[in-house]
Amino acid sequence: MKLIRYETSPVYNPSTSYTSLRDEMDRLFDVAFPTLSLFQRDGILGDWQGEFPLDLYQEKDAFIVRAELPGFRKEDIQVEVTDGTLTITGYQKTERKSDQKEKEAQTTTQERRVSRSVALPEHLKLDKIQAAYENGVLTVTLPKREEVKPKQIAIEVK
Amino acid sequence: MNDLLTPKESRVSAPAVPRRTLTPCYDVKETSEAFILTAQVPGVDRSSLELTVDALKLTVLGRRVFTAPAEWRALHREIPQADYRLSLELDHRFNPEAVRAELSQGVLTLTLPKAEAVKPRRIDIKG
């Protein structure tokens, strides 16, 4: 019997619930939330830096996770699965040159990292996991292992 | 910001735009030659991006191309079920003929060159 993780949703976050507040904001403002706040904006969106939305689907043979991560390079996105938990990490380094004359131009380098984890409730074929990144959306397909058949264990009563 | 003042507009269904629309996160930078607009539009590809420019207005309409297959059951959903719409007013500073657009991994970069008259011009001082 597998120990069941005591969570209401398979997707958990270190910070407060991403969905509900974001949905409310969407309704009020009809504005999409930024991923990684490319633009150094603080204020109402300040808390949401470092978050990205993701969808989790299930079909007969696999789990599918879709995460919106616009503007990354493939090599800067890391997908890891350990012990039934999928972790998606995106890393971005931006260099900004101030628009001044050559001598005085300053280069600002910013590094940012976003990461989210998803608990996957069933056994997976770890070696058959696939990930694709297209149009700024990362799709991870995690095939399920066939269900382990119950074994009969003979118990001797002494 | 225009869209904030008329939120109902984006919800009215018109034949061409069936889903509600969101304003994408965007930023505008200015250089001496042009204005550069960067917008985050994940899920949009070249075929579903519509860009309309005229002398007064720039409209970007991007549709998310993905639809989940029927046999997929959604366990958790955060990605908005909406398309992107960005509408900006232009003025004499822009040259609408020379707009360039690039779309890469869900980030749209629009380069709006400034009209000649507004580019900074050095004036030589004689004397």
C-alpha cells in the first residue's frame, strides 16, 4: 500500500495559492501575469515573480504537465523527477547595456530562477518521460507504469 | 491601459473572437531609432498571431493554439483559457510602414521605428 501524501491538490507551491488570487486578478483586470517579471516590475505583481502557470492532465496511460515558460532557451529549462515529484526549473540570465556612450555604458546582469513542483500520485516509467518546449510552453509527458498486480502472500500461523 | 477602461468590450463575443481575451504582459523600451515592444504570449505560434498596424492603432491578437484532447482529464488548471489582445494607440512618432515583428518561444518582439522627424538630430554649432 502506498503512503498517500496528504495534499488536496497535486500541485503545491511554497507561496500562497497561485490560482485563486490570479483568477480574481484576471477577472478584475483582464491582464496576464508575467513569468519571471522580465521587466523588473514591482507593485501589485511583485509577489508573483518567479511563478508560472501550469496545467496537469491525466489520461489512461500517462500524466501530462504543461507549463507556460515564455522566452527561455531549451537548455535553460530543467525537468527532474524524483520519487513521484516532478520539478520544473527555468533559469534566465539577462544582460542589459545602458543606452549611453561606449565608455560610460554599464552592463547589468540579472539572473533569475523559477521553480515549481508537482506531486504525481502514481508509479511512473521514469525512463520513458518526455519533455518538449514549443511556443514558450513546456509539455512533459510521464507514462504510467502498469498497475502492480496484488500478490498473494501466504501467512503461516504458528 | 485602454482595455482597462472598457472591460466589457473584450467579453462580447464576436464571430471572429470566440474566447475572452487577456492583455499580455508587455513592456516598451525606447532607443534613438525605434520603440521596442516585448510581450509575453506563450502558447501562440506564427499562424495564430495577427498583427494590424495603421496610422493610429497597433493591435496584436494572439490565439493559444493548444486544445486538450478529449481523453485527457484535467486535474489542475492554471493556464488561462483566453487569447491575447493588445491594443495601443500610435501617433506621429511612429512609422507604421516599417514595423518588424519576431516571435520566439512565446515572446513577441515588435520593433516600431521612429518616424524620421522625431529622431534626435545633432545640430552643429557654428561660430
